[in-house]
Amino acid sequence: MESFGILALLPIAVVITISVTTRRTLLALLCGTLSGVLLLSGTGCIGSWLDYLYQVFSDETVQWLILVVALFGIVISLFEKSNAVTEFGQWLERFVTSRRKSLVLTFILGVVIFLDDYLNNLTVGTTMKKLTDKYRVPRPLLAYVVNSTAAPVCILLPISTWAIFFGGLLEEEGVTVNGTGIGAYVQSIPFIFYGWVCLIVVLLVIFGVIPMIGPMKKYNKIALETGNVFPEGSPQHSTEQEGGEGSERKPNPVNFLVPLVVLIVVTLIFDIDIILGTIAAIATTFILYLPQKLMSFRKMTAACYNGILDMLFVILLIILAFMIQKINTDLHIAEFVIGVVEPLMYKAFLPVVVFIVCALYAYATGCFWDMAAIITPIVIPLALAMDVNPIIAGAAIFSGAAFGSNTCLYGDAVILASSATELNPVDLMLSTLPYAAIAGGVSAVLYLVFGFVFIG
């Protein structure tokens, strides 16, 4: 196995540097992939780049994600063109009478939609953006609340795609309770410190206990003073919802809530299959909207087509992001990082070291589930050999994955949350990092204290 040492970090450095300096995420990811294949293949880098592109297109996870994003694009387009989102927002206004209440409701919706972070980010972001605009909530703050609620909720509730996947990893390593990995996962939930602390930090930000810091402070000031909820330099977006045939109707939340409920229920019934749930939601909109004459059949099919087109940029970001992930794997970043921290891997330090390594690795590479799949078979046997409870070690891995999901510039969660709130992913990442650092720092301290008090 060829070792690239610290050079393995080059693609990550290229992506972060270009994205932060130019605010052009697509260009940054493209340059990151090119720098990676240059390291791996030298003069044959163009052919190698195409090989990685073909690998991504043949990856079942990427195919599934592209289909999910396209279907969500259709749902969002139908909601917007029919005025269902606008009417739902108008209906919510009777309950939301302040800026803070709009963010509290955003948080509550994020907790309620716990099945999957993709579903959470896209649904909550789309639902709340117009209502929070009314109270001059900057879009980066909305996106932070949405995205920093999504993954933590998913890892803290055992009925989610995250829990099923991570429970499966534990079971593969022989870590079970009552014969199942999910049983072991349930026992790990109290020790997934980042999930708990992150949700607390979000609430403290909403209630003003933790002040606006970093870029968020500037965005918040601009929004309050001018009403411009988008960061400076962002393309101008209309704050008016595009009107539909029912724009003068009395607000009717049913046209939004029924498809959403159908989406969630069908997703649950079919073992958390979001694709089937989304298709059912699309069918429900046709059944609801056509008899009410909210939209003609022709306009609904046009909205479906436009919804897919609206998601093309997101799909391109996802493709390049997964190329970066595969390149990082072939550069053996995991082995390099583990080799660097291996001297620290002793009993009392194990939980905190695992959390920090996983968090940094997930943030830098955009791999969350992949990271867990790579590191769990290393950490669990190590924990058993050191007489450390493997459930605690697993919880540290899962915490690190959630940290990366909240913060990684080219991670799928950040991309989707940015899309739902019409933001550049760079603005969301930079706004989130100070608060994620607080949650991550507190979590690291908790793992350190726990390691010395209960393990050391």
C-alpha cells in the first residue's frame, strides 16, 4: 500500500482554501478532485479523473441520493408553485408572533422529522424560510438551526436511518444487546455526547444565551438593519413567494401537511425508504391539487420538470463530493490519521481520542457513514483489547460522524441544507463552525472526564 503521508491532505486543503477565498464551492470541489488524481496518477490524471467519475455514477448510494434529491426537487416545486408553502406559512403566523418563536418552531419541526437527515434538512428548510424571512432571521442562522438539529436528532432516536446503519456496524463487530446491534445502539445513546450538547447549543443560540459570534454576527446585523437575509455577495433572491392559481385563497395548511404526513408515514411503513415516501407524497399532491384547481395538470407536470432542473447544481455538488471521498479513501487518509494518533490510544484517553479523530476526519473528508464503516472495525477490537466498553467507543464514533455532518463544506447534509435555504454551502459552514466548535469542545471534555472517571 503506497503511503502519501501528509500529502494525502492536499485535496482537502485545496477544497477548503478555494471555497473560502472564492465562495465557489463547485470550482473548489473540481480543483480538489484534480489535485487528488494528480497525486494518485501523475500524468495519467485525466483518465484517472474519469475513472473516479464512472465509479461515482455506478455507486448505488450516489444513485439513491441523486434520485432522492430529484424527487425532493419535484415535491418542493409543487409546494411552491401551488402556494402550499406560502399558505402553510400564513397559517403558522397565528402561532408564530416573534423572531424567536419562528426559530423555536424550526427546531421543533427538526425534532419531529427524525427519520433521516436528508428528509429533515430539505423539508424543514423549505418549510420555514419564508416565515423566518418575515422576522429578519438571516438565512445562515435558519440553515444552522435546521442542519444542526438534523443529524443530532437522527443519532439520538433509534428509529432513523442513522441508528439502523450504526446499529448494523455494531452487530457486525459482535457488539449486541439482547442479540441485536440496535439494542447495543440504544444503550450507546446516553454516551453520544455531541448529539445532546449540539441540540442544547442550538437552543441556547435561539434563546440568546449564546450570542451571535463569527460570521453569524455580521449576517444577523445586516438582516436586522436592512431586512436582507442573505449574506453579502450572494445572488439576489426574491423574498416574495411565486404566486400560483390559489394565491388569494384562505390559508389552507392541508395542502402542505397531508403530502408531508404521507411522506413520513409511507417512509416508516416501508422500512424508512424515503424514495417510496417521496413518490407517495408527489402522487398525493396531484390527488389534492387537481380537484381544487390549484394547478392544472399541465402546470403540475411542468413544475415536476422544473423541480428536477432546480436540483441539478446540488446533484453536481454531490457527484464531486463523492469523488473527493473516494479519492481520499485511495490516498489512505484514515491510515495516516490513525498512525499519527496511535501513541495516544490508551485506556482513559480512548473515548476522547476516538471522538476527536472521527470528528476531524469526517469534517475534512465528507465521509460520515463511510468513516464509521472504516473506523469501527479498528476501534471496537482495540476497545475490547484495552478492556474499554465497546458501546462507549461506538458512541464516540457516532458523535464524530454527527459533527462532520454538521460542518463539512462538501458533506451531503450541508449541501442539502444550503439548497433548501438558498445559501452557498461555504456560508453555512463558516456560520456553523463556531457553534459546532463549542459543542465539539464540550463533548471532548465530557469524553475525557468520562474516560478518567469511569474507565481509567
